[in-house]
Amino acid sequence: MSELLTPQLLNKLERLELVSRKIFRGRLKGERKSRRKGQSVEFTDFRNYVPGDDLRFIDWNLYARLDRLFLKLFLEEEDLHFYALIDSSNSMDFGDPTKLHYAKQLAAALGFIGLCRSDRVRISGMGEESQQRALTLRGRHQLWRMLEYLEKLEPGENVPLLEGIQRFCVRCPGRGIVVLISDLLDKSGYEAALRLLIAREMDIFVFQVMTEEEWDPPLTGDLELVDSEDGDVAEISVSRALLRRYRETVTAFVQQAKEFCTRRGMTHLLARTDIPVDQFVGNYLRERGLVR
């Protein structure tokens, strides 16, 4: 089994289901029950007959008792699009485990849940080459293809968030759930990129990945910091006051991202790499309504 998904984790995940807060019309019949009324074997309600309704769904037993025509309604089975878009820039190649490895674990876990429920699953990196290689998968038997793609996803595709999401929107016209997994560390900002997703009217989740070292860095003395993506250099002298300001800045950055998402109907979650994936998916995502 891949190091991304252990057998113990798979056993926990296969009992879960992805949930969308919005109604999307799928192309194929799936294993989930839609809130939209349709045709299936699961009865849900009655309504008054109106001319033009299909006579096959009239409840004749009820007509015999009440002398009124009622139509039987059923829950419609539908499939769901699930998209996971992974930031694979150099800034994600940090920590133990790295932020990218944790992001791939999260994408694999959610993708497996979707495959178990016959949802259409597409997982891709932010870079152009990664998005070109990405496949839309369906069915539990596609698990190995998904894991193979994720294991080959390497850091170094330093694509701005806006550019990566623009490519995603062009290549993935369907609607459904989209999960962006990123540290949101982009010098040009993340706001314009997220607004593109909002315009697609999708059910959007933003997982902001951080390591424990980023949250509380164990640094002392005089240091030279090098930006992993563009090579910018900054010389600093670490003091208690500087670390306090750093922590305040990081906390404010995460809070601003959360508020930006919340005001626009997106769900923001801080994904700390020191939190086990099964705990993050089974507890945090269940509380936020992405899985049940």
C-alpha cells in the first residue's frame, strides 16, 4: 500500500461520504441521494397531480381512497464532481513531514472517499504539466491510478496561485466540490485567485497548510533567510521581540485568510501537519460538513 494511505486509514475512510452544501446536476447516476426530486427506488413524498405529469407515478391506491390524484416523488441518485488542487511550489517542500506530503495525504484521503461513492474525482497539482497529466477518475478500482499520480507530484512548480487556478478553471468546467490545498504564500496574494473559484459557484474549501516550525519557529541568533521560490535574501537577528511580532503576523495572516473565505461563502481550515490525517478528516472536516 502507498505511504499516503495506510490500510488502517482506508478502513476508516471507506465508511465516509463527501457532502456538498449545494445542488449540482451530475452527468451519470451515482450512489448518493440528491435533495432534488427525481426517479429512483427510494420514495420521499407526494404532491398534487397537474396535467402533463407522468401517469406512471400516480398513486392509484391513494386515488381510490381519496378520489384525488397524487404523484409519488422519489429521491434522485446522482454523482458528484470532486476536485483537489494542490500547491506544489517550493514553499510547500518544508517540514517533516513536508507540507506537500501532507497535502497529498489529504487529497488522497478525500479522493478515496469520493471513489468509494462513485463520484468523479480529479486531483492535480497547480503547475501546467501536473494539470495536463491529471485524470478524472471514477470507481474504487481507480485508487491506484490516483496514488500513482500523487506520488509522482514533486515540489518546484512555482506557479502563482492566480495562474494555477486560471488553468484549473479552463480545464475543469464541471461544478461540484473543490478543495484548494496550499500554504497561501504568494507574494502577489491569494485574493484574486480565490475570486476566480467563487465565480464558478462551486462548493469551495481552502486548506491552509502549515508546519509546527512555521507556527512557532525554533530560531535564535543572526540568520540569513532565503526565499525558496524567488531567492530573495533577508538578514535578521532573532530576538524574543522579533519572534513575538512574527507569531502575531502569522496569526493575523491566517485569520485574514479565514475571514476572506468566510465572507464569500468559502470554508477555510488551518491544516497543521502535526495533526494526523485521519483526525483532520474524521473530526475537523466532519464538523465543517465536507464529510459525514
